Amino acid sequence: MIFDNQYGTCLPNFYVSYEREYSIIDNVRISIDKNLVYENYRTNNVHNDSNTIVEIKTSIKKNLDDLIKLFPFQRIRFSKYCFAAESFKQIG
């Protein structure tokens, strides 16, 4: 729980937990998140996510074409928090 002068008492909506592995390849840091679990703070409902999330971080100077050759993955925007909210909205 956090108290904010503008919003008052703020409580979390979801807890998100996951296992993370790190690797470095060609000056590119890779994080791999798996066994994602979303828990609704208010209801304690739990959603297990079978997705594996791979995030790539590198210098802004790294050539995008080189990255695409090195990591030919589908590129999508993904937020664990947004996915948690969406999965509980579908449950009801």
C-alpha cells in the first residue's frame, strides 16, 4: 500500500511473478521470462501463463538489421501487467 498526495491510498491490482534467465550475445542482453503467474490482488484468483517472453536490450547504436539477423523472432509489444488485466477481464 502506498499513499499518494494526488490519488490517496493506492493498492496493487495484480501480483506478477516469473522466473528469469539472462544471457549476453554479441553485446546484446537477453532476458527470458517463463512460468509467469498473475494473481488478482482483490480476489486472489490466479492465472498461469504458458508464454515465454524474450526481451532484447542493447545500445541505441546497434544496427537494427544486425539485430534482426541475430534474433529472427516475431516482434510484438508485451506488458505482463496489461496481460494480467486482460486475462482476468476474460475470466470475469
